[in-house]
Amino acid sequence: MAPKSSLTLFVFLSLLAVVIPILAVTGKPFPPVGWQPIENPNSSIEVVRAATFAVAEHNRLAQTQLVFKTVEEAEWQHIGGNRFRLVISAMDGAAAAAPPKNHTAIVWEILDIHLTLHLLSFQ
Ligand SMILES: *[C@@H]1O[C@H](CO)[C@@H](O)[C@H](O)[C@H]1NC(C)=O
Ligand SMILES: *[C@@H]1O[C@H](CO)[C@@H](O)[C@H](O)[C@H]1NC(C)=O
């Protein structure tokens, strides 16, 4: 058999696995350098998924009771996967009368066989 062609296929599929998500986020085949703003972050499933993850993970780690409301701002960068810098509006479930507050979170999304999300910071 031809291990070389299966390697070529593997490399090709790996490239596709990187380029397709980038296309989905930016509409461009190659990632630009630095943080790129994402228009209408509320309407991106990927951004909202990262934001709800950030709130849930922060709640778990910090024993808080924040309730995700909306994504106010989002920026994106391609470094070993996708990184999202998000301004998240959230209610404090432990202080029901308090108005929603903005939190800045950085979420790292790794597209491997599985999609995994990591919370890099939350303020
Ligand atoms: C996201 O939705 C919220 C509430 O619907 C809105 O206040 C906010 O401006 C929206 N953000 C953007 C960038 O569209
Ligand atoms: C949250 O961030 C949005 C977008 O930057 C801003 O318009 C809004 O005033 C902020 N809200 C609070 C409570 O700081």
C-alpha cells in the first residue's frame, strides 16, 4: 500500500480541520495576526458557547453564581486553536437585585478529535 499518500491525505485533512473553522469565524482562509473583532458576537454559536463555558467554569472554580446574559464584545485570535477574548454581561445569582456586570474572559478552544475549551482568565 502507499503510506506516503495516506500521510498526504492526513496532512490535507489536518489543514482542512484548521482552515474550515478559521473560515467559519472570519470568512477568510488565513488567520490574521493579533486580536480580531467579531461582529455580532451574540449571533455566533461558537462565541456564545465559549462565553457560557467561561461563566460555568468560573462559577465552578470560584464558587460564584453568575448567570450568563449576553456577549457584549468578542475578539478572536488563532494561537494553537482559537482564543476568544470576551466581554460577558452576567447577573450575579447570589445578589438578585444587582444589575448585570461585565466580565472579561479569555477562552482557549482547541479543535482536536474532540473540541475542548479552557478558561485562561476571568475578571
Ligand atoms: C448582544 O445582545 C444584547 C442583548 O440582546 C445587547 O445588549 C448587546 O448590545 C448585543 N451585543 C452586540 C455586540 O450585538
Ligand atoms: C458592558 O460593555 C458594553 C460594551 O463595551 C458597554 O456598552 C456597557 O456599558 C458595559 N456595561 C457595564 C455595566 O459596564
